[in-house]
Amino acid sequence: MSLTSGTRLGPYEIVAPLGAGGMGEVYRARDTKLDRDVALKILPESFANDPDRLMRFTREAKTLASLNHPNIATIYGIEDNALVMELVEGRDLSEVIGALQTQGALLTLDDALPIARQIAEALEAAHDAGIVHRDLKPANIKVRGDGTVKVLDFGLAKAIDPVTTSMSGGSVANSPTMTSPALTAMGLILGTAAYMSPEQAKGRPVDKRADIWAFGVVLYEMLTGRRLFQAEDISETLAAVLTRDIASAMPAGIPQPLRALLDDCLVRDPRMRLRDIGEVRRRLDRFDPATAATTEAAPAPGSTNWMWPALAGVAGLAAAVLAAVALTRPAPAAPDAVTFEVTAPNLSTLVSISPDGRQLLYASIPVAAEPARLWLRPLGGLDARALPGTEGARRQTGGRVAWSPDSEAVVFSGPGALRRLDLVSGKVAELFADTGVLIPGAWNADGVVMFGRQRINFDARTGGVWRVNQAGGAATPVVYTTSGDQYLIPSGFLPDGRRFLYFAAGATPDVQGKVRLASIDHEPDAQPADAVVTADGPAVYDDGHLLYVSRGGLMAHPFDADRGVLVGDPVLLASGVASTIAVSETGHLTYREGGDSAMLTSELLQVDRQGRIVRRIGPPAAYAELAVLADGRRLAVSRLDRGAARHIQIVELGRDVFTRLTPGTQTDYVPVPSVDDLIAYTYSPDGESGDIYVRAANGVGDARALATSDFVKHPNHWSPDGRFLIYDEHVSGRAQDLLIVGKDGGTPIPFLTTDADETVAQFSPDGEWIAYRSTESGREEVYIRDFAPDRSPAHGTQKIQVSVDGGDKPRWSPTGKELFFFKGRTLMAVPVRTTPSLEVGVAKALFDTRPTSYHPFDVLPDGTFIINTLVDGPGGAAPPVRVLLHWRSATR
């Protein structure tokens, strides 16, 4: 929100802008009540319009306002989504240092030490109050004309933190708070990265020791006039923070006591770093510049020729010597390959990197009322921002996008369409509409976008790799899916911009797929090319190498792009890697850890109505759908094992004994038990089709088909008398419909066949009502309709919407007097009365959890719940994602 001079926010009148950045715009304003000038930081709309974030920010701001110290800029209060702060006149420290640099001079020790002491005193006061700055840098340190130092923006990185959940438990918003006019946008990013502690750069939790590291970096810059971690781009700056030899960067002229202080502040392992900024202040107080010895003979500290030539008369000679040396100097060594962990809120799977290597992008999982969406994060920062217009981005595609060659736009898969997002303007445009799964993967300089399309109704001519223009229009097939492939994913162009790589996934999870080459002019009916290599997932090309994952190993294999063949031997870059990788043109690589075990790990819990754990059922594993059997003593659950398809197990709840129900290597999932002790489930021999079969819960006898068609089907629920099964069917052009079939099979009867998506249907305990989830309103909501099989089950005569603001996965209570459903991560309970007419009460939240799968919970006869919830930590809901900077150096 940009404000003009004269605009009023309460008693504050805008005078002029002061700066802007990721944490908001800052203005000089006049307090008309107290007749003083103040600084107003206007919160970004994404925070101001979010009540939860605003409440959290207000709570944090109250704590920050408690800081009362002469070296800390005071927070006065909050007014209309703006933070009211003390206006500090003077220059920030980066401007002070920069002005001296233009004169070939440095801060003298007599000037630098008082500034350093005041910074330390400000940090000490904040740390004593339990507040960590998190973003200390010269641009956040003001020096007034009288020499008083004021440290700005204490703790605001945490106060405006949008999400604190991360793969490593750290915050995602330890980012810059404002831009000094002296810094360019690039300077802001490099500046932030240059002052991060190593643990902060890795996305790990930070404490006051991160401020001590940043203090050491700032002190180094004051003493030397140069940044300790200076590099040409973000990735090299981060690499320097994580790997650079700090000792060799120390100039000889620094007095020994100050060098020892820097050494103790700049220890990469926070456990070995100075633990208290008060000790830093004490050592500064004891330092006497007049008696301190330097590490080596050097010009006197404070002289303007400490680091640069002092005599203008020798400048020409020095330039000539440097020019001569440059002709004989060897080329600079390639930067070392460095890996660090990415912190991302609610990460789904893939973290993609832009072609220019500056930005990371990923899809999130839904949390609470927040839908899945795309998030963007600078490589050199930790502040991820949600991208408007990407709500509902398909997580089934692994968060894959196609980047434009200029890194200014992406194509992603949204609900019912392939869409293009312009990252500069924020505009979203539809490229290709389709109800199936669309997987974008490659975008060339001629504006051709390649995407994978899952075949519809087993029609081979609808699936495969397709192409569409970046401006939209008709899409045309390039390579059709063959009978031996489950789906195709394009993954990048070769240097000629005509040929592209694509991945043909195996029919089952235990079969590796094949990486193939094709041209955008390929005839779709033509035989596909021979496989270049077998792999776990899509491959990418960079710098004469094919990068792919095989059996959990990330390989860099020399590749002749002209002939399209592998040459030489591969180099192993990392082990234990999942199949999702991405690469930038700058030689940076992203990958997710996990290998064959990179599955969503969950655990089965019995919990009460407050979410308190009654007991754990069995070990953590890759569980999916579940349902309690009619006797209340057994549980049917779908489970994915390493290297195998899903299968169904029966669990004896008293002994936690797991017995496999469905044999073979095919995919069997969504178990639904009946009162007759039958289990209905989806049987998928090829991992793509899906008919409904039933078999006895004790495993005796053969399975029999109950409902078959050309469409994928999922059983939802049996009627309480065992006569009917309601199931959903994925119908092309109509999303999911609800049908009912008798226990002996026969012709299904439509219950709901609309253009909306209806699924997860549940019979009431008396069999007269059906609760289900529908998208008829434009979002997922829970509804109830009546069911009268002897009259006509189609539609019924009564209907009521149960949920408000979103709902999914309904289940009835054993008495039928309550309906439970999920609203994001929150399990809700709503009272229901069916006589003399259908009425529902107000839904109340019971507890939060991390549900997974199609049917993630059920209700036991005693009213407690069985919940399938994602677990935290390694192997849990979000396996670590890593960025490998300068991967090419690892092959040299």
C-alpha cells in the first residue's frame, strides 16, 4: 500500500517515504497529537488481511515495545496495520562505511569502537528480555550526528513471521525488514545473506548466538571497510557463509584482541561460539587502542592507508603491476560445491529453482483453511511468500512447474486447467483446460510449453506429452502414452531448444521408469525413442551431463547432447535421494532426501475428543486410508511398503497384530468394511485403473468384482444393513460422481451425477441419510441428503449444507447425533437431528492434527477416534529438501 504526503492514519499524517522492503513500506509521519515526527512501517497486505498473522504480530509487537534502551529504536504502538516507531535521524552504518570508502578511508578505531560497544549494549538489553534481532546488519544500525547508535527492527523478522512450521523446525521469515535507500534490490538480498549465521542460512532454528555471529560480521566490516562474505550472486554468498576460510580473510592490521574477539564470534558451530553478547561488550570495554598490539607489523590502526595505497603518486605504477599480474594469473578456481537445507512451510514435494538460480518455488499442502498453493522464496533469503492465483495448485503433480527461460513466469497445474503465472505482474492466465492430471515440465525460448497429460478412460490418445503455446490456444499431442507406461513427464529441453527429455513412469512403484528423448515435432503415433537411461524419476540436462536419480543415488552422467547418448561414467553426487530434482542454468541443483523411503510417514493414534493420545497403534509407516470394522475391535488400513504398491492390512486393535489381506504386487487401497465382515476396496493391477472388489475380512476365499467400468472408482461406505455400497467414480468432464451398487453387484444406481466433484460419502447409522463432500459451491463443503432406496436413491428429496468455509472427509458418530468432518487440519463436530426434520447445529472445533489420505479417521464405539496423522522429523511429512550450489564442481 503506497501512501502519499498528507494521508492520515489515525493521528499520524504521512510526510514522505523512507524506504520499502519485504517487511513493508516505511514513511516519515507527523504525530499530530504529541507534535513529533515518527516512522510508520506499513505491514504488507498479505499480513494485514490475515487475522491470525495480525494477532500474532500484535502480540510480538507488544513484547518488542517493552524494550526501553537508549541504543534501541523505540516502538510506540500500532495504528491501522502500521507499526509506529521512533524516527531516528542520521545515516545508517552502511552509508557511513560507504561514504568513507569513496574517500579511500576507513573508520578509525576511535570511531569504530564506540559504535561497536553501543551495538553490543543494545543486543545485550534485548537478549536479557528474551528477544533476538535475527537480522542485524549495517542497514539496520543508525548513527546519529552526536555519535549515538540506534539499532532498528529488533525481532520484527519473528513478529511478521507468516509461518513457523518448517522441515527443520526453524522459522521461514528471518528476512530483511526494510531497504535502505543506499542499497539496490540486489544489495538487499546479498546483504541479508552476507550477515546470516550458518545455522540461519541452513534454515535451522536460531537463538541469540545468531546475533553474535552477525555482530562479528558487522564489526569486521567496520574495521576493514569490506564485507566478509562478498560475492557476485546469492548462491556464492551463501556458499561463502557456509564454507569460506574466515581466518585467511583477516587482514594483518587488526589488533590482536579484536582479532581474537572476531575469531570467537565467527565460529560456524553455534555450540562453540561466544554464548553471551555481554562478554563481547566486556572485552570491548577492556580494549585499549593505545597499547594493543597487532597480529603483524602493519600501518597504524585508523590511518586511511590501512588497506589501500596511501600515495596517489604510486597509483599508476600499482595499476601497471596489477595489469601485468593479471595476464599471467591463472583463472580463479571454480567455487566449491556446497549443500544446505531448504526451510519451506508446509512443503508438498518438489522444490524447483528458477533458470537464473535466484528463486525457489514449491507447492504447499493444505493447512487449516488454507488451500494448497505455490510459494516463492529468494535463494538468498528465508522469507517465503504465497503466490495469489495459485490456490488449489495440484499437489498430485509434485508441485512441478515449467519456468520461462527468463525466470519471470511459471506454468503450473491448477484445478481443471494448466495456467500461466506472470511473477512480475501477478496475472494468471489459462493455457489449457482439462479435468485430468496435467504436469508441466519444460518451456523453450520459442514459447513452447511441454506438459504431461494423464490418459482419460484408458484412451491412449488422450495421455502422454502434449505441447501448448505460452499464450494459450489449442494443445496438441507429441508423444502418446504406451501400454507399458503409467504416465509421461517432460523435464527439460536440450540446448537446441527442439529436443526435450521426458520420463515414462513404470506401471507399478517397484519398476523403474525410462528417460527418453523426443522432438517437439515428433509424430505422436510414431514409435518412441529408445530409453537413454532407467531412473527413479525425471532427468534434467545441464553442462554436458544428464542428472537423474537411480535407486536413491543422484547421478551426474556425461551426456553427448548432439547424439543424445550417455558417454563415460556417472558421478555420484548424493545418496538417499528421492526422484524429484531440478536444476538452474547457473549450476545449482535442488533435490529431496529420502530415496526409496521418501514416503509420507504417518502413525495410527487412538485419541479422545480433545485430541489427547489414548494409545499408539503399531509402528509408524506409510499408512493411507482406514476404517473400523463393525465389531469395533479391528481396523482395516491401506499401507505402502518400500518398493511395492499399496496393500490392505487388518489390525487387531487389542494386540496390534497386522495381517495382510490382499496378496500380490498390485495396488489395493481404500478398504471399506461391511456389517457382513466383507471388505470392499479398489483393485488396480496397473497402478492407474481401478475397479471395486470385495473379499472376506479374514482373507478366506477369493476376491470378486463388485463394480467395474472404464473409470477409476473408490468405495466410500456400506449401508448399515450391508445391502448397498456407495462409491465415487472419476468421470471425464464431470469430475467424481456418486453411485450405489448392491452387495451382489449388478447395475449401479446414480446417486449424484453433476459437474461438481462429489465423494467421501457416508451412510448415517440408521441408513436414511448420506453425508458427502461436494464442490458445487466452488469450494469443498460437506452436505447431507436423504436416502430412500425403495423409492429412488437418486438425489433424494432433502438436502442441507453442513460445513461453512470449507469441509471434507465426513464421518457419522455411532449414535447418528453428530457428524464429524475436517476443516483443513481441524476435526470439527456438528450436532445433527433427523426427526421430525433434518437440522444441523453449529460446528465446533475438537482438535488439530495432520490428516493424510482419502479416509484418514474413523470413530470407535466408545466415541474415541482412530486418526492417521503425519509424523514430524526425518522420514515424516516433509523429508528434507537440499540445494546443491555449484554442482558442476563436484565432477571436476
